[in-house]
Amino acid sequence: MKRTRLCKPVRYSKIQKIHAMADAVIDLTEDPPVNESSEKDFGAETEDSDGPECAVCLQPCVHPAQLPCSHVFCFLCVKGVANQSKRCPMCRHEIPPDFLEKPRLVELEELVKTIQVTEEEQYRWFYEGRNGWWQYDQRTSSELETAYKQGLRSCELLIAGFLYIADFGCMLQLRRNDPSRRRKIKRDLCTIPKKGVAGLRLNGRAEEPIVREIRGAERPASPVNNAANTT
């Protein structure tokens, strides 16, 4: 059996060691090169962030509400959890019984922005409540508006942990597993009196019932129906 020779360790002179140590010190004192592209990307990422992500729907929080345990979720997601398990989805801490009536909103300005009038979005979607109408949250309202403009007869919505069907023909919202739970919906101007947005009451606004309809809010009649009416 042949024995293999081990490589002899390389011996450096004192002068070579001093030069190596000096080079290492210079490398440590010099500033590392700055990657401009990565720096720009990081800045763009922070600027374009949509705020905290909800652990229930895995999307940016809409009307973020903070529980006493400090965890933040969408208000509608918290509402669905509170109606079912009554515990925080993250730490299982108990949700106070009056939290839905007196929620702690993280960004109160978001609720104000939701009801502001814009030239591009003059119409919003509403669902009927007791003695008035509630405005859908921005995400749900956008889904309804997209399906409505595409001419669909209905669309599915996930609200507070339940699946609903919005029927544009009857202008009704029905729970998918319990059609008896239904309420009226409508498309109207965003400036009409309302109780609030997605169950969040608007401070300083009276709860006025809706007693009028806005022309142009309903879907225009098709040419076939017009021809049938004239004959």
C-alpha cells in the first residue's frame, strides 16, 4: 500500500506576512461599492408598499383594525373571525365582544379617502342596512364594478369569511350556502347619504335613509328590449 505524501505547508517570510496584513486592513477600511440598482429597487419597494398584509386574506389590509393583542387585520376579516371563533387568528387571544362596535382602526384617513369624490370613480356600490345604506369597501366595490361593466349577470364575493353571490338582475346579495340571507344592493353616486363603509360608521354623519334613486345608476336597457316595447 503506497503512502501519499502530505503537502508541505507554505512558509511565508515576515515581509510577506506584513504585506498581507496591510492589504487586509486596507480592504476593511475602504467603503464597499454601492450598487445603485439595488438601492433604487429598495426605495421603490418601500414607496410602493400597500401597508400591512392581512394574515387572513393574504392581501394588503383594507380598513386595518388592530386587536388588543396588537395584531392587525382587515376589519371585515376580523368581523368574520369574531363571528365564528371569537379569537385572534394569530395568537388565539380572545376578541372583546364590543370590538366590532368600537374597533381600533390603524389608519383613520383611509376611511375618509374611501368616501371622497373623484372624477374617475363617481359611482360606488352599496348594500341595504337598517334605516339606510352601507357602502362596500373599496376592494369589494371594485370587484362589483368590474363584473358589472363586463356585463356579467352575477359575481361571487368573499366578505367576512362567507361567500356571497351578487345578482345584478335582481340587485340582490345572497349568501351562497344560505340563499334566505339576502339584502338589496345598488350602484349609486358616492356622494349620497350613507351609514358608513363596510360596517364602519362615519363620525359626524347622520344615519339618513335613502329615499331617492339616481338616474344613470341602473344598467341601460338593451336594444332588444327597446324593440320589444315599441311593437
